[in-house]
Amino acid sequence: MLYKHITVFPDQAVDYLNPVPGKVYVDCTLGGAGHSKRILERISPGGTFIGIDQDLDAINNAHKILDCYKSDIHLVHDNFVNLSNILSKLHLSSVDGILLDLGLSLNQLKNSKRGFSFNADEPLDMRFNINTKITAKDVVNNEDKKNLVRIFRQFGEERFAVQIANNIVKYRQKKPVLTTKQLVEIVYESVPAKVIYKQKIHPATKIFMALRIFVNKELEMLDKFMKNAAELLNSKGRICVISFHSLEDRIVKHNFKEFAKECVCPPDFPKCVCNKKKIYCVLSKKAIRPQKSEIEANPMARSAILRVAEKV
Ligand SMILES: C[S@@+](CC[C@H](N)C(=O)[O-])C[C@H]1O[C@@H](n2cnc3c(N)ncnc32)[C@H](O)[C@@H]1O
């Protein structure tokens, strides 16, 4: 089946990354390889490209699109949090650009049959990498009520977290929740009809997003990655991150800000004792959002935020 994805910020993100021939670039989230192809168009022939995705479908698809470029290309099935190890295995210690386009691809949503969509009746899985242990089914059936409420509130900002968690617990006393359809039915029973009627989004949107973020440890991985990424960049190397969730964006913004700080000693100190040095120069002073025309052509772009930093 053809791999589906419409790239968000297709040219703008790559323009910011500024790939130049002969250098080394990493796309940490290959997806449909839309950004990767554009990077390779700029560095090939020559240069080194590393593409990472924790979904094997993305890796297999990327080979079909990228293998024709005459660069040193490595496509790696792994979590981007392991970038330092991935580079070591390739005998590389640093790179000239890193791109992250977070979240899930249209292909995962529509074709993967892993229960990412509330519009299909599929097994409750939601793992990006099918080799990891915990599925959404495990979470929904095994976590206690308190934890379910926490997950739905923290990662989904769901107003009816308590009611939904209550009804999940009641339901699973009779039979397990195995499919997306069962979960959607529980959500419909938990949210007042007048709220469902007024809402612009499907009532299960936030619950599905919260479960996906929890199952794939998305925020934890991003924060860990952001704390280590600067070490892997060469001077003048850039990092571009596209996020789709306010919690993701907060992590990106916070880490950029921390790495952009200079000495933090009180002004009356005669000499710096903190030894803090500016590591990043933030190029996106404000969050970069897609143009109206991009959102009209690709509704998945509506919540996208791009942030960019350059290593000093
Ligand atoms: C929005 S898509 C990327 C689309 C891509 N930029 C394009 O233009 O086609 C996000 C991809 O990132 C992958 N992904 C998410 N978190 C990841 C992680 N921690 N490590 C590796 N891949 C990850 C997902 O499996 C998915 O394929």
C-alpha cells in the first residue's frame, strides 16, 4: 500500500535547516520522508544523511524514496533518543543539522491498523514501534482509575477525565476493552450529549491523543533528546523542531531558552562563578506557524509549531 503523509512546513523547515553539500544531516522522524527527500536534494551528490524512525513501515517506505540519491545514506529503525549511539555506530561524533517533525504520520493514522484513529474499528495498540511492550489496550485495561484520570488530564487536557475513567473501569469489570470502537462508545457514554453536540472536535480526540502520548512516552523521549542534542551538533549546526501539542512545544521552547542563556551569576558578582556559556542562538524568536493556505491544503498542519536554534 502507498505510504500516506502530507509534509508540514515542507520547504520552510528545510530552509531553516539550511543543508549544504558535503555535510551531515539527521532527520529524526522520517515518516513519509518528505523532509528527508528535500534535504537530500540539497546535499546530494556527497554528504551524509541519517534517517531515523521507530516505525518500520516508515523505514521501508523511505528506502523506496531515498535510495536513489548519491549520498552516504543510513536509515535506522530506532528511537531518536538513541541518536548518540546511532552516530557512534556510524563512526560519527557530531552532525551539521537535526530535524524533528513530531507526532504521527497520516499513514499511521489511516493505514497502520494500530488503533490511532477513533474513526476506525481497530485493535487498541497505538505503538509507533511494535517491538515495544506496552499497548494502549494494556493501559486502558490495567491502569487504576487514578492513573487513567492522570493520563487523560495530563496528556489530553480532557475535561471529562474522571467520568471516562469511571466508565472504563465499570466496563472492564464485565469484559476487556479491546478495540477503538469500544473505547469510543465508552467516551460517548461519559460526555454529556449537549457538550458533544457543541464541540467542534470528535469527543474521543483528546483521549486518543493522551493514550498515544503515554504509550510512546513521547514527552519523556523529547525532553531527554532535547537535553542531549546540543552536544551532537557542530558549531553553526541547526536544530529544527516541529511540534503539534502545547506540552511538546513547551519542552522545545524551554530547552532552547536554557541553552541560549549566558552567565546567570547575580550582576554584583565581580567574576562569573556559574561558568554557563551560551550554546544556542534561537533563530525563531516567536513560534513559527503554518500559513492559512497550508492549513487549508493539510488540516493536520493546523496545530504545527516550528522552532529553530543554531549552535554558536
Ligand atoms: C509527522 S511524522 C514525520 C513526517 C515526515 N517529516 C515527512 O515529511 O514525511 C512523525 C514520524 O516520527 C516518528 N517518531 C515519533 N516519535 C519518534 C521517536 N521518538 N523516535 C523515532 N521516530 C519517532 C513516527 O513514527 C512518525 O513516522
